[in-house]
Amino acid sequence: MKATNKIKRIRGYALIMIFAGMIIMYMGVFFVQIPWLFAIFIILGIIPLILSVVIYFWVGIVSTRTLVVQCPNCEKHTKILGRVDYCIHCNEPLTIDKELEGQVFSRDFNVKHRREKILEEIEQNKKQAED
């Protein structure tokens, strides 16, 4: 999967749901002579449309509470969700956690137990390298 900003990815999924809902509803046109089947396709198409509206609303609320930082690569301001994220403009990996600076970028850093496990492994590797 191409590396992109989380907000951008979530909006992309919501857009896919809009098109999927429209395609499902359009398929109902082929069954306009059978009213109950036509109604099922319309209802099944409305469900992803409603979910996409909810997702867009949720992302809008979340994006107002995100941390805005300046990307060191393109020097534009971007929003970061979690501890690590990509720049929305140039896809540069960014982090707000000093412990993670200089580490290989991984989305697992945003999940607490995975981040702690990775940091423990890094510490163990440092100790083994010293010995």
C-alpha cells in the first residue's frame, strides 16, 4: 500500500464507500420491474452512503483536534494523527515522539503495545551490540 497520511487514507475509504453505494443502487435499475428486489438494492446502496457521511463527519471532528507540525522536508504545515504519520504533501515520515526519531518508520508505533515491544527489541539490540 502506498504510504499516505492517515486522514487522507480514511477519506479515501469513505470515497470508495460512496462509489460502492452508488454502484449498488444503480444495479437496482436492472430490477425495476421487480419492486421488492429494486428496494433491496436501493437500501443496500444507501447503507454505504450513510456510513461514508458518518466517516467524513468523524474525520472532520478528529482533524480539528490533531497536532499541526511543519514538515522538515517540504516545510509545509501538516496534521499528525498518533505518534507517527506521513506528511500530507510530500509523504515524508514524521514523528512527535523523541524515542522514535531515527528509527525505521512503522505504523506499529501508533499502537502502544506494539511500540513498547519494538522499543524493547531496539534496547536489547543495543545491549547486545555493546557486549
